[in-house]
Amino acid sequence: MTELVPISPDYSSVHIGIVVLLESARRAAARSVNALMTATYWEIGRRIVEFEQGGQDRATYGEALIKRLSADLSSRFGRGFSARNLEQMRSFYQAWPIDKISQTASAKLNQARKSQTLSAIFEETGISESLGHSVIDLSSLAKAFPLPWSAYVRLLSVKNELARSFYATETLRGGWSVRQLDRQIGSQFYERTALSRNKAAMLEKGEAADPGDALTPEQAIKDPFVLEFLDLKDEYSESDLENGLLQHLADFLLELGDDFAFVGRQRRLRIDDSWFRVDLLFFHRRLKCLLVIDLKVGKFSYADAGQMHLYLNYAREHWMKPGENPPVGLILCAEKGASEAHYALEGLSNKVLAAEYQTVLPDEKLLAEELAKTRRELEARQVWHTGKMEGKK
């Protein structure tokens, strides 16, 4: 173990200064990536809209264009170019066309973020003129979008244009995080402010952030939208206990025989504008179906069952291949002293298939016992390791 060498009392100021510098740099890097991503998606939306205008039947033509683009871009760039995402990019351009961006840009940001107005940026960089060309300066265009892409996605769900403009303005003025924006939209802050007699007090109150609203630089750079845009692997931070339980569970199922084929771990899925992760995904060869596994370190609740059915509906629509049976879910609850396992079979197409699933799949009691045994072993190992490290001190 490396010993800390006593140094000058001035060290703390150097250390704190470097910490602040690194955190600031990471936040700036996240903002830079987000701005370029947003500008790129806006430009993709613009090109889709302008290309569609050349079609005879715009509805049919646009649908075919989106479908073809989705297939071609996905094969070339990976995730992030589903038909839904491309439609969102098109909607983004339609909600923030070039003239609206220029007009909105003239509004100054709050004092903490004061910089050039976007109208000045457009005039200075000549974005309006360059948009007609096949290649544009994305770094200049990015200056027109001060909010992260996830914020614009959330704003697109607000159909009232006045409300959408209000939330965009307040997000800039108050420096809202995406979480705070989502919370304010969900609480109908615009409608409540409009009905309030003291609007200034409401706006001031809206600036106050909840403890859970803040985003760390790491969370900002690991935004699923950013990971998709950069086509980076989505790593999920787990506790040592949860990580150990999942790894053992995967090994245990594979050791039961050759029926189980491992598909993925922490498989990410998007439902509307929310992101979820499936802990483990297997394919059962004999049943010809996907097995979606969700691990809960706490106690089982009805919300867990509802979330699992959400996963199964998504898997049935997006992951199930032709000729396969409907997917089945397995919820594992690893609460200390009360491990449980529950299969979600209600979504199966017929009772005969459900009965077959129950016969072939591992017994719920066996899985719960294995989970409890593994948890005890992992916790004992952790206690032993901690004691050993303390003994070395």
C-alpha cells in the first residue's frame, strides 16, 4: 500500500484547484458533444424534410424515405437511427426551423451564461447561407442550440407551442438540468404559472432545483443519447454485490444445460423518451423464446411486475424473431433473508404454452435458493476481505 508523504500545507489548494479544473473540463466536453450532436440531428431533420418535399404523396413518400434511411444508416453507424429517432429529428427541425432559431437566438441567456446572441452568431458565421450547401460547419451551427439533445427531445413532447417556448426559455434562464425540465413539464409548471396571480414568484420558485435534479459530469457524458450518437458501449455502474449476483446467475443458468443461450447483459431499451436496462437476456432453445431477467436487490413489489410486463411488451415487438414464442420474464428479488423468484407468464398467447413454460423453466424456488446462497457467500467474502485489509494497516 502506498504511504502518503507529508507535504506542504499549500497542497490542499493545489488539489482543490485541479479537481475544479477537471470537473469543469468534463462538463465542457459533455456540452460540446451534446451541442454537436444536436446540430447534426437538426441538420439531418432539415435534409429529410427538404427531400420529402420533392415527393408526390408526402405521407407515403416520407414513410418510405424514413424506413430506407433507418436501415442504411443503422448498418453503417450502428445504434441511434431507428425510424422513430429519424422521425424525431424531422420533428425537431420542424419545431425549430431556421427562422425560429434566429428569432429565438436573439433572446439573451441568463447572466451566468451570457454570451453572443444566436442571431449574432448566425450573422457572423453565415450559417443561413451555408445551409444550402451539402457540407456545413457543424461547430458554428452547434452554437444555435444551447440545450442538450435530451432536453429538446423532452420539449418535443410538449404539443402546445407557447408552453414549449416557455419551457425552453426557462430552462435557459434558470439553468435547468434535463431532470428539472422533465419534472417541471410533468408538474404542469407552465399552466400553473399562467393561472397564478403572482407569476414572478412562481418563476422564482421554479428556479429552485430538487436534490435529484443535478447531473454529474459522468452522468452527462453517459447520457444514452450521447452513447448512441458516438456508438459507444453502454457500461452500467453496479454495486459489487449486484454485479456478483448477476454474474453468478448467468453462470448458473448456463450450467443447467444447453437450453440457455446468453444474449446480453444490461441490454438498454428506449420506451417513448425514457431509458431502461434489462439486467440479463437469454434465449431458451427448447422453448424458442427470449428470457428477460430483472434483478431487484430490494423487496418484490407490484411496480416490479408492471415494469417487467413493459419489458416483455417491448421485447415482443422489437426483439422477438419470426417463428419464436413470446418472451417470458423472470423477476429475482435478492432482499437479505427473503429471496424470491417470479415468472411473468400472463402475456403468453395460450394456456398450453404457459403450462409448457412452467414445466421446462427452472423452478422458482431453486432460483431463489441459489440467489440467497450466492448473496451469503458474496457478503461473507466481502467481510473477510475487509477484515484482511484492516489487519494490514
